[in-house]
Amino acid sequence: MGKSKSSRRWLAEHFDDQYVKMAQQQGFRARAAFKLMELDEKYHLLREGMRVVDLGSAPGSWAQVVQRTLGSSGQIIALDILPMDPLENVTFIQGDFTEDEPLRALEKELDGVQPDLVLSDMAPNMSGMGAVDQPRAMYLAELALDFAEQWLAPGGSFVVKVFHGEGFDSFVKKTRSMFEKVQVRKPSASRPRSREVYVLGHRRKLQ
């Protein structure tokens, strides 16, 4: 069965993509690594010895970026509904973050210690129907923010993928209530036609 025009276009874009080529050359599992690298370069999100939670981690490129900074120091806990090949010094939990059991497993790994940074690159399987996709995407972003509200250490940072559309403004407003500074950024490695942006919360307020 032949590929659709959209599939062929995506494949052509993918293999011509400079970030795909750079990921292959530098040993990253996906081009998404460069999104986090750019944000870290600008905002100094990562430092040795910190505890990091990586939600929506598969195939593991963000965990690789974190790992290269932390090395054997600190703690990295990654979670995704999809499987992820092992990474040294990364604890991986496979499960659906919308369900209680994976969340309990994550909390058990934290063992009462608050993380310094919560990352979320979670996104739903896109149907192409905005009325369906946007609420699903916002729900995942809100779950990540709720987790940060419960667990993130005072002064900690938060990075979450969000899509422009219904619910975006209220999400940013809630994030502003939790952090001293909030920014909305679209890294260079994000595809131009994508509606994705990243909301960054800096310095978690004392509650």
C-alpha cells in the first residue's frame, strides 16, 4: 500500500532535517535533544547534583541531555507510556502518566525528596482534529503542572510542552501563580509549522 502524500512529505522533511542529522552525528536518540539543549543554554536549567523528573521521556533524548550534565551525580527519573532503552544513571518507569500506578511508582523513586527540575515533553497521539487533540494535549500539560505543584522543590524549575489553542492562556496564568518568572519559548529545533511551544517556570514560589 503506497504512502500518503503527507507521509511522504514528513519522511522527506525528516531525512533532510539538519537536527535529525545532528542527532545522528552526536549520538542522540531524537532531534528533540536540541530543544532542551537550546533552552538549557539560554536559561541554565541543568546543573550537577540536581534531581530531575523527565515526563514523556521516550525514546530518551532529553534524558541523554540531562545525563551529560549530571553524569553520576544527582538523580534522573524518566517516565513514558512507551518503552525506552536503558540509559546509565537513569531510572525509567514505563506507564501511562494519566493513571495512578505509574505516578505512585514515580513518587516511590523520589522517596520523599523534592526534584529540582520537572521536564515534560508529553504529547498525545495526534489525530489531526484540533477539537480532539488540543484538550488531550492540555490535559497532559496540566497533569505535569499538578505534579510540579505537589513535588517541585522551592526555587525549582519547570519546562512543559504546550500547544497554542484553547486552554493555553489559562494554563500560562496558573503557571505564573506558581513561579517567580514564566516564559513561553519555541526552540529553533521545533518544526516551524508545529503549534508547540514550551512554557518555562523559573524559581518555584514558596507556598
